[in-house]
Amino acid sequence: MSPNPDQILITGAGGWLGRRLVHKIATRDFAVDVLDHLPRSASIRCLVLPGENTDALRASGAEVMEGDIRNPQHCMKFCGGAEGAILLHAAGVIHPRRVKEFYEVNALGTQHVVNAAIAARMRRAVIVSSNSPMGVNPYPGHLFDESSPYRPYMNYGRSKMQMELKVREIAGKDRMEAVLVRAPWFYGPGQPQRQTVFFSMIREGRAPIVGSGNNLRSMAYIDNLCEGLLLAALVEGAEGRTYWIADRRPYSMNEIVDTVERLLEQEFNLPVAHKRLRLPNIASGVATEADRFLQWLGLYNQKIHVLSEMNKDIACSVAKAEAELGYRPTVELEEGMRRSLAYCLEQGIQI
């Protein structure tokens, strides 16, 4: 494996994925030997938004800097003096209040970060993208791979597509190694409130199943994703390439909801309603049109957007990452959800 960095810089370190990356790197807690070639003395520098809680990051021994990737000067300061380092760019916005934030953060903000990394002569940048630039699968059973064409899903997808295209352009021109990692819906310990609400809806019998519920969704257990990102950072030959990182297989919406329900009742002894909020396919169709109209107005509604996707197939293959990176997603849905639920209960988070 190469490169062999003495320093790792992580943007978005105050978020769920960023915090988990810092923890995994600091503790060397990985299921595969991705860190064998990372010096024990390697330091971690984190960029967080002003006001975010940084106690856990500092306890891990990371250097913490405040800043906003929308400000190019903040990015330059963050990357300063990091020649030869690795950048893990996990900052981004998924559910903003206004549509313009997609482009300010995901597209232009990433450009600022990559330009700063190039100016600092950093070795490699691993950029976290999404399934959304590819949109939804064209037919049941189809799996996205790295050759799939762009068909972005609304403004989030377009902002991430713009991000990917710009990263390729500026990194290629300035000869910095860049790797794009497309991550779907991810889950696991440390989850945000919206994931806990999903658990509560399942327990209370309010989980929406739109259509048959047999549509497939790729998901990424958060530690699988962290390992995939580190492999993308450390494996020689990954530069300039794109990888899907997810659990080994996609899951149907029925399987996702059934798994959480079964774990809640049988392993955590919590009463469940054994009901589903079953909606016809037209419900997602109506939500899609409402979502498009709101976004045309420059507005964004998380609940409407999520409902618009509930009957869609959004599934990918990780075969390229397995073959070229040695990626091994060791945790699948049941174990990942078991750990997620255990985390909630250990933290006193009500489901």
C-alpha cells in the first residue's frame, strides 16, 4: 500500500461520519488491516463548523480547527503546512433548509477544499460523494456500478454531480491524486436524530411502505464505509478512480423494516405494534412532484423528499472496490442494526 502519510486531514469532522472516522483511525479499530501502512505517529487534523461539540475529537488526540468550507480562506488555513498528507473530505449537506446550500457546500465548498489541498501539496484527496448523481435504478434488479451514467436526482444529485466533475477537472489538471467514493444511505452507532425517528416509526407501526416494499436499497454500515474510505486513501493505484462503498448486497425496504422490528422485540424486549403504514405508489409520485415544485421555489422539505424515494430502487455493486481496494464489508444489515439499536439504548436515547 502507498501512500504512507504522516498526517490525515478530515473535513466535516463534527458530523456523524467524520466523528466515526476520527474514532476509528485514532483507536486503530478496523476489521481489515487497512492501517498497517499508516504510521502510528500519524496525526489527525479536523475541520469543524463553529460551535460544534469537539470534546470527542479532542479526546481522540486530534487537532481541531473551526471553519466553513464555503470560505476559501478557512480551507487554505486548514490545509496549510500539510504537504504529503491525506485529505478525507466528508463535509457536505444532505437535508438543508434552502436549495442553494446544496451548491454552496457540496459543489463550491468542495472546490475550495480541493484547491487548498493542491496549494498545500497534499498527496491524495478522498472525496465522499453519493448515490444521488446516478439517480434511481432504471429497472428492478439493476445495480449501479462505476460505469453507470449520470442521471442526478434533483438538486442534491446535481450538486454532487457538479462536485465530482469539478474534482476530476482540477485534480487532473494539477496532478493531485483524487479518489471519489459514492456512499448510499448509511447507518450505525452515533446516528443522527432522523435515524432514531425511523426506529420509533417502526416500533409504533408508522413506518411507511410505499408500493410492494420489494424495491431495493443499498446501505452502508458506517464502519464498512470508514474502512472503504481508508482503503481509498491508502491503496496504491486508486488515484483518479471512483468506487461505490456499501454493504455487500442491497436490501428490500420490507427486509429493512422487518429486521429492525424483529430486533426491537426479540433482542431488546421492546413492544412493537406489528403494523406498517402502507401507501400506494402514487404517494411517492405525488411527493416527487411536490418536492420538485418546492425545490424549484428554492425550498427543501426533508419529509417530502424522503417519501419521494421510498418506492425507488437505489442499489449498487461494490465489486470494483472489492477487487481493486480489497474492500471487505464485514457487517451486514442485521448486525449493523443491532449495533445501532444498542447504541441508542446505551446512550439513553428513547426509541
